[in-house]
Amino acid sequence: MKSSRESTPRAGRLKLDSGTLFWHEYGQGKTIVFLHGSWQDSLQWSPVIAALGTRFHCLAPDLLGFGESRSNHTAYSIALQVEALAAFLRTLRVSQCVLVGHSLGAWVATQFALKYPHQVENLVVIAPEGLDPTVRRKRWWLHRQLAGRHSLLMMGLGMAAPLIKFFGGQDWLRHTLSLRQQLRQFPAACRILFKRRSAEIRGEMVQLQLPQLQVPATVLLADTPDSLEQTLSKAFFSALPTATIRTIPRDNTAWGMALEPTIAVLTELPSCREAAS
């Protein structure tokens, strides 16, 4: 692998016991690790690491089972992702970093910070998963049905499609079929979020563990959040009232907030500000 002192974009692959992990890398200096969302891969963070790579050492891995990372396991879990991240950082000799996670990536980042607090100087989360199981049960019912290979719901929709279109439901049907296509493209995300035993998912929830977090945490929230973003962010802040909430204008980025204000918040974190000075 090329030295992290180089300032050109680069990529790498690392063989682990759990699979092969692929990542994008840019810049030098203080390390910031970016973990992508449920329906994304490391390319989600390309604009961010390109902008920050002139001042910081930015790493954006594909979680196991996403993008170009391959897992040797079919039993995906947050614990599996956390240990893969730990092995990745050990191999790159990253002893401390700022950890930024969106959605599923925020769940992994939070569990990593709880298990390896000495390696995380700041934790930044956006629409964090891994909280509020009551909301999760209601929320994932449709997704679970749509993601199934042989789904009774999809069979019913197939038979009812002409009737749905006749009553003006074309847009709803198109959205539902698009959602199914997205879910089918991310089997690892489906497995982690809602296709495991409920007890296993509850065991990896972070809500009850957050008061034990020893790392400064920041929640990034769009200035016009949708109901889900607001629910997840509120659940995180309720479990960890010492967290800081920063509001950023909404945009069409993969993480839902404008690029330049996101960059500004990250560079203002105490550890980043000290490293850049």
C-alpha cells in the first residue's frame, strides 16, 4: 500500500479472516474514517474525502458485503463489521481517528467507539441506526416483505398491479418496486437491519450502552429533517444527552446535507482543529 503521506487519491484491499475489505484513501495527517450508510458504499464519501484530503488523512472503507468488500460469512452482524474495522485500522497502523458514520455506518461507528474508545477521538453520526427497537419493528415490516426472494406481498402486488394502476396508483407501485430493487442490491444491509433474529438485533442495539460512551459525540441533522432522521437523531440524543447536535442545510448529497457546511463542522471538531493548527 502507498504511504499515507501521499496526497493523491488511492485505494486498497486487505485480506481478513472475515473476508476482503476494500477502501478509498486520500491525504495525510489526522485520520478521519468515514463509514457509509445502509444503501450506499464508500463512494458515498468521495466528495468529502476529496475536499478534506488536502488537510487530513481520510479513509472510506466498504463495509463487509458492500461495494467491493467481500465477506466469508453469511451471518452478517454489527460485531463482524466492528472487528473488520479494528483489523483494518491495525493494519494501517491508525492508533487514533475521528469516526464519521451515516445510518448503518453510524451504528458500526458507535459500537466501535464503545468497544475501542482509546482509538476514537470524536464520534460523528448522521441518522444513526441501532436505536429504538419499537420504531424498528414497525418500520421494517414492509422492507422485510419486499426483500424476500419469494414474497407473498410481491405476488399479491403482481396480481393487483392492473387494478392499482386503474385507480391511479402508478407512482406508489413504481416507488414500491424501486424500493424492492434497492433492497435486493444490498443483501448485507437487509441481513443486519431486519433479517436476523430479533434477540440478535436487540443485543447489538446501542441505546442502553450509550451512557457508557467515553468519546465526544456529535449528531449532524439536516435543517429540514424527515421524520425518520429526526426520530433516530432524537433517540441518540435522548440516550446520550452530552452529545452535541449540529444543524446543516439539507442537500441532495448521499448523506442528505450540504457538502461545505458538513466539511466545516468536521474541521471544527476539537481534535481536527488542533491537528490542522
